Amino acid sequence: MLADVISRDDIRGTYETIRPYIRRTPVIQVDLSELDAISGAYEVSGVSGVSGVSGVSGSSGVFGSGPAATLKLEQLQCAGSFKARGAFANLLLRDVPAAGVVAASGGNHGVAVAYAAHRRGVPAKIFVPTVSAPAKVERIRALGADLVVTGERYADALAAAQAWVASSGAMSVHAFDQRETLLGQGTLALELAGQAGELDTVLVPVGGGGLIAGIASYFAGTVRIIGVEPDGAPTLSYARAQGGPADAPAGSVAADALAPRRVGDLVFPITQSYVEDVVLVDDTSILAAQQALWRALRIAAEPAASVGIAALLAGAYKPAPGERVAVVISGANMTPSQLD
């Protein structure tokens, strides 16, 4: 039944449509023991008294030496995150009215919709909450969108965007709970499958769930899908515990990207069928992973994009010997000072 909503063939067709507008982002193989050593060697910026990740220290750490993971470097995507895939899918698969498009966003989706609208020459109005990172806010403005900062959280911006849709006739581009958005995000999995060879497991950041639902729909049970959430914003974990989307806490260093309050209604049943587990990581582990990616590999990733690496370094997810693991690095819309 799920295949009737978001099938692999639909994702392939979407990819052909959006491919001229997006980047085929690269993958790299990394030695996890190198990241492990780096995460234990530095004090985490902005977290007093923390050195490395809890339970991970020295050059041997939890991995010993030699284990590898494949990183999908989606922070190199147009507009700085995977969200460009869903944004272009909406603008290219739907009829855009003269009033243009409107989106609510914690930041990355707003940047992506503003970018796609700029490329397509249509008006865009973006609503973001006050928690949005300044780098994301400034990028939305620079792309020429009409920006409105309102409310403390994503849910507040969404309510304002919905009111604007009703009054203006603009087309709503939902950040995660829309078929075209899911189809666009699923194209990441199509690329990854062709780049990484045989995989056993993919670790995916979770906020509203659009990325993990798109990826899970493409793999459709052929690969183990593990969601990773901040423990301060456990949207999918709450939904699984409650048996459906439910309001969750929305506090974390990754709150501007992974704290929409609840997962989507379209998202949830897909994750129930195709997502094996969801693990949680704390803010200290997220920041340590972000620093490790930068110091060891010179990969600039925002906190939300670092949760998969945090899960590996902190032991929230422990691969079996020989397990072939991929991690999605989902975005890098931030200021360089965050990597100091």
C-alpha cells in the first residue's frame, strides 16, 4: 500500500525531473577510529568541561582501528542541504500559481525553497521562528524571498504560513509532510545506492521525518534504516511510543533543523514499515561529532547534520563487525565560527 503513495519508480521519475537543478553530492569512505580519536582529543566548543564524547577516548575508543563508514555529503547540495531536493520537486511537479510559493521552516527548508523559487523565477514568502540560525535567516533574505520571523518554534511559523496560504492563494511547500517533498528527499537514496555499493545500514537524521521517509521508501526494507534524533527533540521516538504523531519536546542545539514538534502524518506509517529503530544522542555528543568531522576531515556540518556521526562515536548505534554503514551528512547552513 505504501508503494502506491511513494514508490521507487516515482522517486526515479522525480530524480529525472529535478536532476538539472540539483547536485549529485559525493560520498567518501572514512575511518571511524580517526574520528573517534579526534572527538576525544579536543574540548567541545561551548560545552564547559567536556572533552570528547562520553565513553569515547584515546586513539582506540569504541572502534579500535580500521572500521569504515560511507558518508553521503549532502551539505554540498544546492542551498546547503538535502532540502533542495524536495523544494525543486514541489516547484517542478506542481502548478505554481501567480502568487508564488510559501513555506514554514526552521531554516534549511526556507533556504531551499527560496533558492528554488529564485532559480525558477517565482515569488516566495518564507516564515521562520526566532530559533532559526542567523546564517539561515540571512541566506533566505539574500535569495530575495519575503522573510517573516515569527514565533518561537517551527509550529508557530507553520501556523503563520498556513494563514498566508489561505489569504493569498500561494502554493504551500511543506517541509516534510507532502508527497512531492518526500519524493524529492528519496532521490538522495537513489544516488547513495548507486555510489556506495552494497549497504547494510543507513543512519539518517530525523526532524519532521521527510528525509528518513523518502530514503526508507526507496530502499523499501532492503537496507536497515536507523533514525537518529537529539534527545531534546525526539519527534519520531515519541510517535513510535504513542502509536502515531505526537507533540514532543523541541529543545536541542539542533532545534533549528530537527525540532518541528511532531513527525508528519504521511511520514509516520512509512517509518513504521521501513525504519528499524530510532536512537537518541545528547547535545554534547552532537557538538563533539560536529567538531570531529571538521578537525579530522574538514567537513563543515551543522549540528543537525552531525547526529549520525554522534550516534556512532557515542555508541548509541553500534555496528556489528563487518557491517556496511552509511551516514547522511544533511546540511551545513551555519557560520564558520561554529567550527572554531
